[in-house]
Amino acid sequence: MPRPIALLSLCLVLASMTALAAPHKPSAPKPLPVPKERAVSTHHSVTIDGRTIRYTATAGTILLRDKHNSPIGSMFYVAYTKDGVRNPAGRPVTFLYNGGPGASSDWIQMGGLGPYRVNMRNGRATAPAPYSVTPSHDSLLNDSDLVFIDAMGTGYSRIVGKGKYKTFWGVDEDVKSFAQFIYRYLKQNNRWQSPKFLYGESYGTTRSAALADYLQDQGIALNGVVLQSSVLNYFDWMPGSDNRYIFTLPSYAAIAWYHDKVPNKPASLAGFVQQAREFADGPYAQALWQGDRLRTAALDSTARQMHEFTGLPVDYLERANLRVSAAHFRKELLLPEREHVGRYDARFSAFDADAVSSRDSFDPSNQFTGAPIAAVFEWYLHNVLKYHTSRIYKEESNKAYKKWDWKHDHRARPYVAGDLAAAMRKNPYLRVLSENGYFDLATPFHETEYDLDHVTLSPRLRRHITFAYFDSGHMIYLNPDALKAMHAALNTFYRETLQADAGRPSR
């Protein structure tokens, strides 16, 4: 019987080879655990504008669900609600967040808008721990209840069940997730009748502008939107465009003024900045638009005028062909001192080991302030809010930024100033406050002015947009004096917004 055995052996070998050649289908990932929604509440008080406010702090999570009602994400938040409010319709609620994309909300929470803040040296490096923490007497809690939200993949916000981060990491995906969170928070806490505000910083302004229109279409009309250090148009910085140089020159002027680099320095920063605006939009823009046709005499004349505003050497400006990037300005301004200034807040400066490189090696405004915020917020969660977990609080997610889907409204990059204008046309009571730091090179204030001046609003609706300027940078609250000024501006904005409708009684 040798032949049948041989055939059987051959069949087994062929079957084995076929199995090896067949493509391997990876097994579907197992669903992640779905935690229960959690809320831990503690009770506190803070004095703001001379009045004591008793409030409840709630650190917790809200589950987000897909179209099949299956949990796919858990978003972490910290809410501060004033105690003893009988009628929620008379008490606003504000949803706050930072940007990135991929940043948690601890910066605006511990910077002073929440009821506690980290004490840091103003415009200089803060010594390592132990850090000083104090009640924030300039908190927004006197005007509104506050809900600080961590974007998905930051803080304690994470995917659950069969959720995937690509469901959340994108301009439109992010808007939908925040909209669902806001809807669920309003529903769970019976805040449908409360006046509603959004407060975003940096990319958080991108989120707010698109979110305002999205919420409006979902039946949630907002009373107000606060934009701190805005980025509303990602097309302003396209290659070949001179807009970036026009938009940043007034910021260069403000920073040069701060560091005493301006020839014949005037006393008024605001007045000097206005002169820089007029030069940037007029002679400077006209010179740039000529491109390679610009004559030598005009190049020299414009460079000398730029020197009066920026303090940069005339020969350097001519070699740069009048076009100085923010990165180069940060390095060049204090080059004689072998120092460079910060991107987020150019009041901060630091020694740079390489005095001949055209770019700096780090951002002092980020390095000098990030550690105190991170350490204190971890301490605050555990010791003050009594929120205990073994999970690591993720301040930033570089992975989220790298994998972000930037498409929006059929465009490869987001232009959301138009979304905000659309929301204002659909809801003619909506008001907007644009907060800007003079020394911010990440989101220059003149760019925000341009974007909000070109959204095709009627004169009446255009008056619903107001601007405020502060002697600080991107994180306006890092300057205690600017925080006080910002608090006063927010008091005015909330009061006027709530009184705008003659039929609404003032609080």
C-alpha cells in the first residue's frame, strides 16, 4: 500500500503550503473597557470683585456614543457651578478649552480663569517646585458657571469600546465630539435654559468658530463666543503670499517696543502699534506686492521705515528682502545679547547656545511656564478636587496633532471665520469678543483683525464683534496685570451680551 500513503502525504504537504500562502487576516481588535460615567464633587468658595462666591467643583466624565448608541469615547471635564442658584435660566454656563490640536484644558483652568491659579514669575522663568498656588480673584466664575473640557486623547479623555481616535481627530470630527459633549452636559444638568457661551484659546478658537455654527444647526443657539489668541484662517500662510509678513509686523513693533529696541521709543504702546498697523497695511504692503520689481531706492526706504518699527538693522532687512519670518525675528531681535524671545509670549527671553544660527533652539515662553502648570494641575486634581485615578493626565498629544485631519467644508485646510459669521447671521443676537496679546507671535493680532473684518457681515452684526488687547502674549493670563484687565473686559462682555435683548432681565 505504498502509493496511497504517498498521495496522502503529498496532499497534506500541499494543504500546508496553501495555508501558508493564504493571506493572514488580522483579528479585529478587542473592544476597550467601557467605564461608567463618573463625577466627584467638592465644595469651595472664592472671592471675586470683593464678593464671596460659594461653588461646587465637579470633576467627571461623559460618554460619547456613535450612531448605534454604543459608547466610543469618554470625555473628562471639570465644572464649577455657583451654589444657591434657584433659577438656572439666570445663570450662564461657559464651555472652555485649549487648542493644539491635542492640548488639554489645564492651561486656561490654572492660568486664572478657574477659581485657582499658579503663581509664576511675570515674563521670566519660574523656579522649580514647590510652586505657589492661590485662589484666582480674577476668575470668570463671577460671570458664569464654567465647564473645562479636555479634547479626546488629552487629559483623561480617551476612546472606549470600539472607538477609534480617527473618529475624533479632525476639524469636523472634533466639532462633532464637542457638540455631543455639550448636548449631554446640558441634558444631564438641566441647563437648557441657561445662557450659553464658548471660550476657546488658540486652536480652541478654530473649534469655537466652527462649533458655533454647528450647534446652531443642531438647535443650540449661543449667546456669546470668546476667542482668545485666534487662528481662524489656515490659508493666510500659503507659500507665495506676503500676508504673513504684513500680519506680523505690528506684533514685531510691539515686541521691539517691550524690549527697548525701538529708536526714540514712544510712551504709548497702543499708539505705536496703531502706527505700525498703518505702515504694514500701507507702504509696507505696497512694497511687498511689487515683488522682484521693487527698485533699490524703494527697498532701502522701506527697510529704514521697518527699522523704526522693529529695531532690526537696516542691512539685515534689506538682505531679507523686507520679509522676516517670526522664527528669524525671535532670534535676531536680541542677537547682540545672545538671547532669543518666545514664540507664544515674546516678553520671555533666554540665552541661546548658538549665536550664529538663524533659528532658536527652544521657546522660553513655553519651557518657562509648562512645568508649573503641569505639576500644579496634577496636585490640584488629587488634593483639591479629590479626583483619584491611576491614569496619567496627558497635557498634550503629539500623536493627535500629527494624525489630525485638517479638511473642513470641502477644503484641504480650515477657514472658520466664515463659519462664525454664518452663525451670527443665523442668530443675530450672538456676540463675539476677540482677546489678543500684543506679544503673541503664534497667532498675531493683526491677522485676527483682518480675518474678522472680511466675513461679509452687515454693519449691525459687525458691531457684535468687539476686540480687546493686552500687554501679554498668547496665554494672556500669564501677566497678572493682563489677567486683571482681561477679567474686566469679560465682565463687560458678559453683562452687555446678557442685557442686549431688551426683553431679558439683567441678572
